[in-house]
Amino acid sequence: QTITEEQIRAAVGPIDTAAIIENDSHDRNWLNYGLNYAETRYSQLDAITTENVGELGLEWSYDLKSRRGVQATPIVVDGVMYVTASWSVVHALDALTGAPLWVYDPEVPGEFASRGCCDVVNRGVAVYDGKVYVGAFDGYLHAIDAATGEQVWKVDTIENREMSYTVTGAPRIINGKVIIGNGGAEYGVRGYITAYDTTTGEEAWRWYTVPGDPSKPFENDAMEMAAETWDASANYWEAGGGGTVWDAMAYDPELNLLYIGTGNGSPWNQHLRSPAGGDNLFLASIVALNPDTGEYVWHYQNTPGDTWDYTSTQHIILADLEIGGEMRQVLMQAPKNGFFYVIDRTDGSFISAEPFVETTWAKAYDDSGRPIENPAARSKDEPFETVPSAYGAHNWHPMSFNPDTGLVYIPAQGVPLVQSTDPGWSLNSHQPMSTMSGMGWNLGYLFNVVAPEATPFGHLLAWDPVNQREAWRAEYVSPWNGGTLTTAGNLVFQGTADGRFIAYDATTGETLWQTPVTSGVVAAPMTWEKDGTQYVTIAVGWGGVYGLMQRATERVGPGRVFTFRVGGTAEMPRFEMSDRTELVSGVPYDRAQVEAGLATYVANCLFCHGVPGVNNGGAIPNLGYSASETLVNADVWVLEGAGIHNGMPRFDAHLSEADVQAILAFIQGTADAVRGAAQ
Ligand SMILES: O=C(O)c1cc(C(=O)O)c2c(n1)C(=O)C(=O)c1cc(C(=O)O)[nH]c1-2
Ligand SMILES: [Ca+2]
């Protein structure tokens, strides 16, 4: 072992809120998910510059032994690194060598995979007072001894285990309280965020984001206010209402305000959730809370009356900007809905919002901070191509803000999708054609009943938040590129869907250096210093909601951590290539069953396995490229649960052998049609 337990105790033991703030004066460590409480992901380290970044070389790489999405930003404390793989497994490493110190597996049951919309991912840990904290996918918050990897305590953050709550986000820690939200608003849950005592795990406070049953007492004044913006005629509380806090938080120590981003409605479709409309507070909002008590302070709602999965859980960055000749304390956000927001973080007042991609649901915001909507975007009768789509113009992939250039670096994208009201929807019922309803999703929308017209795209967007306009962009071959890091070396770093790690000149966007890595990248890079040397680290592992079913490189290696420095000379690991190259053939089927198979497939398989034969698959296999023997034996997988440990659910509670045959007819029929079209 390269680092002793005593050394780790000496490093992580003193980490508290003051230490996290002290790190802001040098950025040698990376102590919080977004580097600092302002979550800027701008490091003052400047040993790696536009001049020498071309000499960046690999120092070490580490195999995370995972096959699903890796979204973690590593935490580094004085040469000790903590990083998570898929299934919320925590790895402690010697940051100088990549040698493992310990591995902590929270043992998330395989059957939990289907309780989350978007892959068994985890965005990372928090460190405090000698402990490492991870919110595991199955909803338990674990405190781990930073030196030994042994569990100190574990609490259940889920208030009702009948509901499909999951945890994917990184905890944040403020003055002895570890704060964590959850996900589940595709299924039907009531969002909330909870703070626990870092020492004991005892609950300190919980704040719900949407009102519960209005016939019962409201938990607080904010819930009473929120309830006035909901129509209770459709019993919104039965599907939970949504508003999950599944990713972004930021903290301003001087104002003592915790900022959280809230998610979409449950069900998605507002006509079915709150038929008379209304803003439906606090969906799709930024909310400021007192972190000591969990009390509501103010909110700004980006998307009133959300009906498009327009979460505002995307990254929140705090900065002080000169706007109209005045220094303003702002927060910035580029949520799914395609507008870039600058909000006064002292009181939530609206400063500006402008589209950073094409938008069809609204073209602009009025001076009061409300969107000027396109009425067609809420049609009950007609399909509407929502741009951006539910995949978001920007999803959870972190952006970064460089105060030297004044630019925000956004992983921007478009994934085309047409939404139309699902006339057959009812709560928790498995309906053919109703998207993933067999898995418990409650959207109230059908997808792509007519084909979308837009084309998918992904680019790195350098955005000027003061003038609300683009400075430069770098185009990519695909959506779903990684998060960004920016540094005082005037650099921007980003990994890409097609499996590259790139450094750009932060001012001009010129590509200065790049290297291929072992798979597509979704996580954000980070940087740290030890003994006078600056390192750049990135965790790699393709996945997440888009990455489950599509990919943009044939490299399909396991999750890995890569650390680079100027002059590094380690060898890149071997590139593992996909063997899913042939469309399936020879599965016997009845042509008359294809249509029924399609309907069952859409209701059970689509958001994991993708459309058969269209792309050869992401972190989960596209069945159009399976071996025919695998499909012929599908009963074992679908009805008997042979893949349960890998997250493949068993469906025998609501699917029969005849359903499986129909699904196979759809898969083989579609593969044959794709092959025919290609000839
Ligand atoms: O509504 C929710 O509760 C919820 C949770 C999550 C999640 O926890 O990862 C995602 C989403 N929604 C979501 O809409 C989304 O696009 C998404 C992408 C990802 C991902 O990890 O790639 N998670 C989530
Ligand atoms: Ca969602």
C-alpha cells in the first residue's frame, strides 16, 4: 500500500465547510462535486497551459470493472482519490499512481435497475470529517471511513419503498449536514431533499418540492402556497406530482443559501396531472433553502406547468457578473428547456433568459421571467415536435464557468422527439404502446407517432452569459458528450461520445490536444495538484439515458479512470471493440405478430434496448444485433430473470410466453426490414 491509513486520516479528517472554502484560495484539492460550493468547475491551477497542453501524456489508468455508465467527478484530497463506478461502487485510489486503497460496494440489488429511468449511474461522493459519503442507487446513504473503506453508518433516504425512488446524484455537505435528493419522476413519486447529520446519520430536515394530498395538513407554508398552483381534480398526489431533486445543488456561504434544481412533473403530461393547468410549483424550478433548517427562502420557476420533462435539475453555477454596469451576485443555469438563465441569487429575481439552442416550445421570455409559449406545444390532440426534447438541450453533464474568459462551457445537444397525449394512460397500468408503462413509467405521452424532422446534434458551446450569446462552438458527431472543466491555463477539457478526451483554448475554441480513450465519455474531467505537479483526471464509461441504447464509437471498454500530466508516459490500455456487428437473422416468427410485438416492446423494452437494428447499441445490447440463439432462448431472460444481477428485470408478472414470441417477431421483423432497406 502506497498511502497509509494515518496519512488518509490526516488528509480527510480535517475536511469541513471551512476547509472546502479554504481550498478556493488555491484549488490544489477537489473537495466538492463541482470543485467549490459555487460549483464553477474552474480551477486556478495554471501549470498546464495552452503552451504545454500538447505534451499531456497518460500518467496512469485504473479499471473500474463496470460495464454501465460512469458519471462521477472524482474527489481528490491531498493525493487520495475517491471515485464511483456504476452501481454506486466507491473506489479509493492513490491519486499519484492509481493504486487501489479500498473498494466499497453498497450492494445495490440487480432488480433495482428497472426502478430508475436512466441507467445505474452515480455522479460521485462527498468527503467530510474523515468520511466518504455515497448516495447509492437503491436510496441508502452510506458514510464510509475514508481510511479503511469500512461502513460507519447507513440510512434509508426513501420514505416509501413501494415507490420507484432511486439516487444518482452526488451528496453535498454544508456545516455538518450531508444533503441528498433522489430521482423517480418518470415513474410517479413526490420529490424531496433531506439533510442528515454527518456524524450520526440522523435526519436533520426534509423539504418536499411539491404539495401532497391537500386534504391533509401541509408540511409548511411553502407547500400551502404551492398547492394553490395545482388543480386537485385529477388527484395529482396519487402519482406523486414529481419535482425530484436528482442532481444540481450549489451553496453561497455568505448568504447562507442552498440552491437546488427541481425536476419534471409526474405524470409528465400536465393535462392528466393538473387538468386546469397552473404553474405547479415547485416543478422545474430553482429553489433557495436555508441549509441549517431546510426552510424555503425563494424560488424561480424556469418552466411553469412543465409538461415536457423540462427538469431544472441541471447544473447551477454561482458567479459575480458585471451586468449593465453593475456587479450582480448571480446564479446561472442551462436546463433541459434550451434557455440560458441568469438569476439574482440573493432574492431569485429574474435578470435574463435567452435560447442557447433552437427552441420550439417558447421563443423568448418576458421581462417578468415567464416564457412566451407556443400554444401548440401543449396540444391535447396534435403531436408536437418538442425542441429541445426530453433528453434536454443540456442534461446533467456538468458545464463550467471561466471568470477569465467570462464564458460558460456547455455540453449542448439535440435529440429529436415528437410527443402526443397518450389517450390510454391511467396510473400504474401496463398498456401496450404506452412508453415503458410495463416498467411503471407514468408519462401520459406517446413518442414519435409521426417521425421527428430535426436531426440529432451535439456540440461544445462557449456561451457569454452577460451578453447572452455564443462565443464559439466545437461540433461533435453525436449528442451526449461529457461534462466540462475549465482552468486558469486558459483551457477547456471535455470527453466526447465518440471516445476522445480533448483540450481546447478557452478563448478561441482551438483544439490544442486530444487522445482517444476506451469508450464514449459522459462524466466531467477534474484537475488537482500534488507536490507541485498539476494532473487532469477523467472517469470514462459510456451510459446514462441516451447511452443505454446508442453509442458513437465501437470502443466498448469497461469503466476506467485516466490521469494525465505534462510528460506522462504510461501506456493506454488496449481498446476493446464491440462484437455486435451483424443484424440478427434466422429467428422463426409469425409476421402477423409484429404489430402486437411492437406495442409490447414499446411498453417494456424500448428505453433500455433502443430500436432494434437502428444503432448497434449502447451500454445495453441492441437486440437487433443479438445472436439468434440468445433470442430463441429469450424466455430465460424475460420470464425467468437470468439477467437480474446485471439489471435485466424479470417480466413474468405481466408478460406471457406469447408476449415474448410477439416481441421476438417485432425484433426479427425489424432487423429484416433494416437489412432490406440497406440492400
Ligand atoms: O425525473 C427524474 O426523477 C429523473 C431522474 C434522473 C436520474 O436520477 O438520473 C434522470 C431524469 N429524470 C431525466 O429526465 C433524465 O433525462 C436523465 C438522464 C440521466 C442520466 O443519468 O443520463 N438521468 C436522468
Ligand atoms: Ca425526468
